[in-house]
Amino acid sequence: MATDEHAPQPSTALVRRAPDVPGLGDDVRLQLLWLGLQQRSWRSLAVMAASEGIETLTVADTLAKIAWAYTGQPSCVFDMRDLNLRLLEHQIRDMAAQLQGGERVFVALRSINENPTAVPLAMAADAVVLCVELGRTDIKGAQRTLAAIGREKFLGTLLVPAVPKERAPDAPPAPPPGEPAR
């Protein structure tokens, strides 16, 4: 059997496909969100958790897709949630290089209680949005974040959905629907 040496070979790489943003052009909520973020000019936006355990990478990815859809301007997302102090200056320079290249930059950050490098990273961005989760966000922690970065940097607050907690490894599996728990 002859094989075509120019045919594409199957890939063994793992690919992470980002979830699609539904109906960007028609979703009024996303349009209002984007317009709310445009209250002042910015090219870099820090997406910061108000307290521990709040998901920001998915939010930053979604905002980058919205930016691309509404402006046509290339966007990139930096996952700096676990950045250590040793690499801080390097990453700030890398962010500046992306901006000089004409891209809009979104930076996913943990809360300042989880990673203190979130403060200088947020201050290096043009603007910041604070991500909160109902029933989980520590209001005092959110206030400390506003004070540490400066209220003038913040465009607003985004309410993010709760991330389901993983089942404990030794917990029994949930019963099928309709069956009582044991």
C-alpha cells in the first residue's frame, strides 16, 4: 500500500479548545458588558479575583473573544495566576511587548491573598475588573484589593458563576437520578 508522503500526519498533541462564545453579535448582555468596559480607553485589562478560589482565566478568555469579535483587534490572554516574584519583571516586559505589537492584553490573576504578585501586575495594566462570586467572595478582601491597587484603576465588578467543587477522592459516587442515597 502506497502512502502519500505529503499527506498530513495525525497529531498526538493534546489540544485544548476554548469554549465558543455564543452569539456575540446578538447577545445583548455581552454587548452591554463590552460597552461597560469601554467607559475609558485601555489596551491591557487585569481580570482579578476578589477572594480565594474564584476563576479568572475563563473570564479573561471570554473577554478576549468578545474584544476580538467587536473590535477585530488581535487579543491575547496571559495566565499569571501562579506567577512567582522572580519572574514578575520579565512578565511585565512581555506584556508591554505584546501591547507594542498592537494586541489587546487580558491578564488572569488570583486574589491578592493567594498571590501577592497580583498587585503589581494589576497596577501594570491600564485597567482592572474585579471578579466576585455570590456567597463566596470575602467583602473585606475585595475592599483590601481596591485599596491596594487604587479604586481609579477599576472599571467595575463582574459576577462570575461558581466553579463546582470536585468530589473528594474517597467519597462514594452519587446515586443515579431517582435512587435514594445510601
